[in-house]
Amino acid sequence: MGMLAAVLGARTRPAAPRVLGRCPVIDIFAGQGGAAHDSTTTPYDEYADVISRNITQRFPGSVVNVVATQGSAFNVGVLADPKAATCWLSISGLSTAVDAHEAVYQFEGRPVTTVRTIGPLWLDFIQVVVRAPNPGSPDDRPVTTLGDLCQQNRTLETGLVESGTERTGTILLRQLRAQIPDCNPTMAHSTLADAVDAVRSRRADALLWSGGAPTPTIADALKDPEGATLTLLPLGTDYLVRMQSEWDAKYPFLHGGDYRKWTLRRDDYTRIDATDTIASSNVVLANAKADGDLVTFVAGLLVDDRSEFEAALWKNDPHNRHFLDLKTGIQDNKLYCAVQLHPSAAAYYWDHLHAMPTCPRPGRDGGGQ
């Protein structure tokens, strides 16, 4: 009787909730808003929310935390420890991950070669938001070109330390100083929300942001009548060429880099005219030793549920826009030769898309596929 009771009890005991791979807890390092759904939310947070929602729906035994961070450089750095990073994901600019692998810019002297890509998301755009001059101050001159920020007593918000925005600001200012050697605006490092407030209240002249469009904080500021009127500053092809030249000097084996010309339009931000700028790729990252089931699941989302990521950024998009083709992005982007695909992601894309990066040389650390 005792054995029968035990068998019957086992039959009626509810099954434990499914866990994704070896990951009862999964952390996703995203943008400044993390899990918050408020004015601090960034596109990275919105992408992370798509991953989180799909994991918890299909694997209720896994708890997912979307973690607020400074940005891309921080998100890459946390993946350096394979023991801690088994069930961690990061969203980052792909160029920042290459910097970490090669120990340049924000990673000078501290290479991070344990990071692998899971796959591409969309693009980060350089967005320079400037304020209108104060009508009550005749000496307050307008900012109509990036070079105007070299005038005396200018303040530029360039993003948090360890962010992709900080990286972009450093590179852009270096190009400016090549033309205007005494260009030395005051640099401030704030959250995006605080940077917008500083520009609207005229404590700063401009802010730099590298992120998707629309970024909610910027979208709200561009249409909000309170404070100074804000607009986007165009970046011409000359800056694109200079940034590509600097990239080629740093990475001759990745000639051309990932920078590309782009135009932001009113379907990105209402009340703006078409504004030329520079774009670069963002991706989902993991440690080389990350759980294979977790990586495979996220790779599957990037292929089969790409429309969810598009909807997270563009909401109800009347123009029916789409992210860049994933297969083409993987095959044509040389940066995947420096920060290689995680083996589980590479296997998934080969099986489902017959896609593989075309690399001119093997990865320097011999990892990846």
C-alpha cells in the first residue's frame, strides 16, 4: 500500500516549471532604463524586454532580470567572467565589442576576448540634439553645425562613462579638433534624461546620443513645448569619411568598419525635417561559455520573432518598416570576424539560414566557430 501511495503521489505531483537550459536566473544588461517602463527607457531596454517576455512565457521556471546600465562598454565588460556570465546576455554596439576584443578606446589596456555575438538587432544612430538660442540673450548664438560647439563657453552632454555614446562623442570630437584644434567645449556625463533637461533649461548647448530612433526620451523632448526648442543637427558625409578613416587606422583587417550613412525622418521623430546622420550596428552578446540552450533560444528569436523587436521600437508603424536582413548582416559584416558568433548561434544560423560570416582571417583568440 505504501508503495502504491508513493506512485500515485508521484503521478499527481505537478511538474516543475520549465527552465531554459542551465539558467534558473537570467540577467540581461540593457540600457539606462532597465526593467522600468518610463521616461528612462531606451531602445536597448525595449529589445531586452522582448527577450525577457519570450523566455518567461515559454520557460516559466526561469526568472529574467533586465538590468539598467551605463551602456555598451559596461555591457561588454560584464561578460568577461565566464563563471558569472553563463546565464547573462548583453545588448551593445557591435563596434564597442570589437574595441574590447582589440583593447582600444574605452578598453585600452584591458582586452575582453571572451565575448561572442548571438546576432544582430538593428542600428544605433548618432543623434546630436541642440537648443535654440535664448531670445532674451543677444550673445547666445545658435548651433547650426557641429563646429559651432567649438565656440567659447559651450557645453556638450556626451553620455555616461562606459556608454556607447561616450565612445562616439570621443571619436567625433577628435575629428572636430582635427579641423579646429582649439575646440574644447565643456564635457558633461549625464543620463539621457538629465542631459535632455540640461539642454532644455539652457545649462547645456547640445547633447549627443547614440541609440535607436525613436528613443522615447528624445522623442518627448523634441515635441514638448516647455523649455528651449530642440532640434536634431545633421552630420554630413565628411564626418562619416573621417570616422571610417580612423576606424581603418585602428583596424586595417576590418577595412570600412560598420559605419554607414543614414537619414532620420518624421517617421522616426515627428516635427523634424530629414536629418542626415551616421549609423552602426547593435547586437546581442554573450560569453563564449554561455549556456548553449539560452544562446540558441535567443538566436531563434532574432530569426523567427524579428517582428517583435521591430514593434518594440516602432510600435504601430504605419510605414511597415523592417530591420536589416539578418542573414545578409551576418554574412557581409566583417566585424563578426573579430567578435565571432557564439558556437550555438553559429550552428543555429547555419542550420536555419545557411548563413555564416565570410572572414578574411581566423579569429585572433581561436574561439567561436
